[in-house]
Amino acid sequence: MSISLAIDKLIKDGLEPLAKSVAQERDGYVAEIDKLRGFVAQLQRAQFGPRSEKLDPDQLQLAIEEAEQSAAGAEAAQEQTDAQADQAETPKRPRKPRTPLRGTLPSHLPREHVTIEPEDKACPCCGGEMHPMGEDVTEQLDIIPAQFKVIATHRPKYGCRACEEAVVQAPAPERPITGGMATEATLAHVLIGKYCDHLPLYRQALIYGRQGIPLDRATLADWVGRACWWLKPLHQCLFTTVLASTKIFADDTPIPVLDPGRGKTKTGRFWAYGHDDRPWQGDRPPAVVYLYSDSRKGEHPLEHLTGFTGVLQVDGYASYKTFANSRADASVTLAYCWAHCRRKFFEVHKATDSPIAAAFLRRVAALYAIEAEIRGRPAEQRKAERQSRSRPLVEDLKGWLMERLGEISGKTKLAEHIRYVLGHWTGLCVFLDDGRVEMDTNTIERGMRPQKLTAKNALFAGSDAGARSWAIVASLIETCKLNGVEPFAYLTDILRRMVAGHPINRLDELLPWSWKAHAVAAPSCP
């Protein structure tokens, strides 16, 4: 029986309230189905449509949010209808149970307890006094909007009645900004807003304005620059610590930078260097550091990596090869990225449905399946598994690629990609002999995503100096995230310590993992 016929039958049977409820529910589902159909069409266009029509990942997330919001709205309307049916004591359809919230609210949050007592505690049967026998406790998440306060520092002056020239006054405490009104916490709040929550300074100025605090963008920019001056030595300490590792990742990404002389933006470069030894149970804490340059010239990574020795995991950028070859002692080994190779074949497969590209993807997928099994094991175990299971697959893949190269035209994109893989073969095989090495550089590429979002929201860095400040703060924030450290608490505390005169030769104590080990217990970053 269709829903429309069922509704008509309910009306004939005199159950009009229930019929109305069913009709409302039907209309809600129809509207939701229409939305989901549109959403599916967007997904199909994103996967199979022309490049110009493909969805940005952020747009895709927005579409998901919209669908979830619509579903919640329909559910709320149904709950209201059910509540009205309860009050009218009319028959209604069985209510679908709500999915409970997984877990509980964090224990570190302060709690305000509200007790709701019955209006009458006398027994409704005999009138006797009733005793407590338990309670139901429900928790809701409440919020207090950001609160600002003024710290007024008073320094009384004392004079001697006998000696009129003698005046005693306590010295003024050091401030992060000489003569400025921003505390370390305020500076940290602005830095987190700009480089962690991706809020440009002009938007933050609007937020302060709604609280009655007139701060313009230029003032906030001055605060950021001065805060970064304090943090610059710590950024250098972090960079030195990263390069001390014998296995690091490297990657770069373009960022737009305002070029006032030309009246438009130019393309600067963020270089990222980092390590994450957790997949093989290493003892070094994860870290990432960003450096800025005004171009992608090969001289920049050569300068950055001057003191590095060990395994460098990179993409196929030629300057890394130049850098490794410049070491006569072969102290740098390049490990190339399988994900970059796979991406090339994936694009060919999507464009031409090439069976050779599809076969390559299947073979690489088998290697990644092994990696998924051994992730988190000690390096020696990972090496042993790779030698016994992955090496035969890799050796067979090389022979297969050489055979396919002889079967196709050398001018095709597919042939070009095969030559790329074979040309980087030695570096692609490094992971087989070293359990510390990953198959790809996805670890460092994930560290680039927040910077791309900041660039998207801010449109461009205001200058080369501004981009360098961005690199300083982003390095500390992303390293905090990797180590489960709450960035605002961290930046606030280290700014206070540095302003108070923390010894320059003990900066390693202020790196996120060291700070976490000695800091007062605080909620960790998700």
C-alpha cells in the first residue's frame, strides 16, 4: 500500500492527527531524498566530470554538512509532532530511538549542577513521606563567550619625608610589546586565530569590535610581527632539532605573496621538513618545521639541508638529487615517493581507461596492503616483512614495466610515466632495506594542508617578512598538534617565559614535547 493510500485510510478511520503526522514525515523524507539526490549528482560530477566542474574538498564537506543539517531539522520536526501527539493522547507511529552521543563530555570541564525536585514529595498513594532512591543525570555542553579583562598594574611611589629627593618604586615588569597593551595570552590568541583557525586579521578585528574593543588590522599585524620576533629563536631551535634526525621528509608548496612594486602577487614557496617515527616505534617525538623562500630555486633546499645526513624522503624534484649527488661521501640517501608515481598512473587511467595503468595501480595497492599490516611494528620487523613479501612484488613490477614500455609508443603519457618510475627506481626501493622509511611522503604532505587553508582564507601573505612570520608560528602550531599539545596554552606560556628571560641556551626545554612533559596537566589537542 502506498503512503498516500495509507494516509487516506487513516482519515477515513477518524485518525486525522495521526494522518497529519504521517504526511509531515513523508514530506520531510521526500525533501531529504531530493537533497541527497542532488548531493549524489555532485559526487558523480566530482569523480567523473570535467576538471572545471569538480568539487573542491571543502565544498564537498559543506555539502555533507548541509545534508546532515537537513536531516537534523526533519528529525526535530518529527519529535515536535510526537510530543504534541503525546499531549493529545492520540495514536501515533512508534518513535525511532535517537542515536545516543558516543562517550561523555570531558572531565576537565567545570560543571554546574542543577537539581530539579518534584513539586510534591508526598506519596500519591498514601500521602507518606518519600525517600530518595537514585537519580537520573544528563549533561549538556554550554559555552561562555570569550571574556576580555584589563590587567591594571599599579606601581606605588614612596618618598622619604626627611630626604625629599629619595623616591622608591618597583621596576616595571617586562612586556612582550614595549608600551603595548597586549598580554602574552592576547598575542597567543591572535596567532592561533590567524595560523591555526585560519581567521585573517581583518576578521579578528571585527570580532574584537563586537566586544567593544576597537582594534584595527594594522595593530593586530604589529602584534603578530612582534610576537614572531620572540618566537624566532625557538623556530630555529626546532629546525636544528629536525635536521638532527637521520631520516626526514621534505616537501614544498607555493603560496601567494603580495608584491607591492608590481601591484599584484608573486609566488613564494613554503619548504617543509619533518619527521614522524611513530609508525616504526621510534623514540623521537614528531615535528615539522616550515621555511619560506621567494622562489623554488634549487639553492634553497641545498642551503636548508647543509648539515643533514641520512635518509631524505622526497618527491621527484631535481634539486634534491643535485643535493644528494653533491655529497662525495654519499651521506644522503634519497627515498622517493610511491604516491607520486601512483598519482600519475591514476590520472592516465581516469582519462583513457588504460589497462596498463589499471594493472600498475593494482600492483601498487598490493604493496600498500602490506604496509597497512606492518604499520606500528618495530623497524627490524618491518624490514623483514618487506624483504620476504614486498621485494618479490617490486622486482616483478620492474620487469613488467620494462616489458610494457616496449609495447607502447614512447611519445605517450603512459610511456613518460613508466620512464619516470624506472628513472627513480633506486630511490623507490629504499624502503625495502630500511624499516624506518615509508613508501611515500604523505606524512609531510598532510602538514601542508593547514597552510593551504590559511592561504585560501587570507588570499596572500602581505610580504616576504609576513610569510616568514607565518612559517615561524605554523611550525610551532603544527608540531604542537603532532604531539597532542594544546597550541594556545603552549604559545601563551612560552611567550611568558621568553619575555621573563628564559636562557637562550635552554630553548630545547620550550619545544612542544619537552614543554608537555613538564607543564601542568592540561587538556590535550584532539
